[in-house]
Amino acid sequence: MIVFPVIDPVAVQIGPLSVRWYGLMYLLGFTAAWLLGRHRAARPESGWTPALVDDLITYCVLGVVVGGRVGYVLFYDFMGLVHDPLLLFKVWQGGMSFHGGALGMCAVFWYFGKKTGRTFLAVSDFTSPLAPLGLFAGRIGNFINAELWGKPTDLPWGMVFPDPRAGSLPRHPSQLYEAGLEGLALFAILWLYSGRPRPTGTVTGLFLGFYGLFRFTVEFVRVPDAQLGYLLFGWMTMGQILSLPMILIGAALYLTASKNVFAASRPLPGKKKSGRKNKA
């Protein structure tokens, strides 16, 4: 059993102004995405420029923050929104949804693609490998806040969290599981795979599929939101319900994109590749 290392969620306090670690994690995530994007854009064959990356990340900040907040109140606290419409703007109370942020990003990809003459998938393929380090930072922020903890466990790394609702039981540090899978593992998969040209849509498909799979798996040991509990079959959480379509769409997108490229590379029936014979 490990006792939670109590960390003050406020990183810096200057008079009435406080800067929280959770906010700094968002800043760190966007900075990492910006630097990685500019690194990729510097390659001659990328079709991107550092200036385009600057604009894209700016739009992504808006998409993640607005989409994440709207998604949280719609998916996880809808009745609270019904009783208090201003809940949407009470960001100091916490509450961000990855799936809402992902929908916000979809709007960004569509708009940015239309603005720059790129397809939706071309923008999402470029952006997907930049996101996991931000997901990693966000989960570390959840851990510092001692929130979103897991179910009780007797494993050696079970952790006792200070929240009275967690009791004095050692629990799965599910925030760290997600940081490792949704953050570091997903980053390694996407960064390595996208290191050379790939069929359009395959990088996005891998992102959706692996994120959905990792999130769906960790939800088995994560305590669901108290206001929702389990929604289906006595074990399925909102996170799993929202992740399942991601897995299916990601797999379909990856397989379809790969199949189309494979079919296009095959010669038509009855035709042979032309070649020139050497004359002696």
C-alpha cells in the first residue's frame, strides 16, 4: 500500500491570484503539441509550415477547452445543467471531458481544413500524434488533484487517496494507468507509425482505436462519476459507452484507408507492368 503524496493543487499563489497545477498541465500539453508540430512541419515533404502549426494549435486550444467543458456538462452532469444553466460557465468547479474535447477538435479540423484547402483527415492525421503528451499531462493533473481514483485493490501499488469519499482503502491509481496508456504508450505508437508517409486516415484511425481501447480497459478499475454510476449491464460506465464508438470508427477507418491504398496499387486484371528489355 502507498500513501498518496499530498501535493498542493495550487502551484503558485500571488495574492488573490492562484495558478493551479491542473491548468499548468494543460499549458504543458499544448506547448508540447506546438513544439512537436513545428518539428514535423520542418520536414521538406510535410506540406506544413511552422506558421500553419501556430494557427492550428491556437484553434485546438479553443476546441479542447470549449468542447471539453460543454461535453462534460452534457455527458456527465446534464441534470445539473438543467437545474442550473450557468453551470456551463462555472469552470472553477472543475469538469472536463476528453470525448467533448475530441468533438471540439473535429470542428477545428473541419474549419481549419476548409480554411487551408486540406481535407478533414489530412488535418487530423497531422494533429493526432501531437495530442497524447497533452493527455499524459492532463492525467498527471488529475493525479495531483487526487481525483478520478480507482476501485479498491490489494495490489502492492494500491494507493490511499485523501478524499473522504475514497475512504481509507488502497485504490487503483487509475489516473497513472491512463497517463501511461493514453499518454505515453499512445504517443509512442502514433509518433513512430507516422514517422513516414502513411495512407490518409490511418493515423487518425489508430488514434481513435487505441485511445478508445485504453480508456475502455482502464474504466474497469476506475470508479464511475458519482452522479451517474454504472449505466448499462451493471458494469458499463459513460466513459466506456463513449469509447466504444471510437474503437469501432477507428478500426473501420484504418482498415478502409489501408484497403483502398492496397487496391489502388494493384494492376488492373489483364494488364502487366511494362518493362524495357535490354538488347545485347
